Amino acid sequence: MARAALGWGIRDLAARANISATTVTRFENGLSEPNKLTLLAMQRALEDGGVEFTNGDQPGVRLKGAKK
């Protein structure tokens, strides 16, 4: 999980994405699907924190600068 890779708690991501901690929790637990703007805010916050989203045969995340 991208948030865990950064050592962030739910409240850390919520604050950096300017959303509620409840929104993050509900999304992570599969209880709701955030709208596009909320997803983009979370993605940008994680990327600003140093996460790189990967694509290809094994989609996932890694920390920027991590060996491929």
C-alpha cells in the first residue's frame, strides 16, 4: 500500500489530500468509491510524498528512486 510505504497514517494522507480521514478509511476498506477529484487528490498527495505509480505486467507502487 502506497500510504504504508511512506509511513503515513490515514490522517496524514487525508490532511495532505485535503479530504476527511473517513473518506480514506471507507475507500481503503472498499466501502465506497471516491469521485475522480478525490482520487486525484489522493494520488497527487502520495506522489508528492515520493510514491511512483507503476503500470505494465505488475501494476503497483514503489518509492521514487527505488530500484526497478
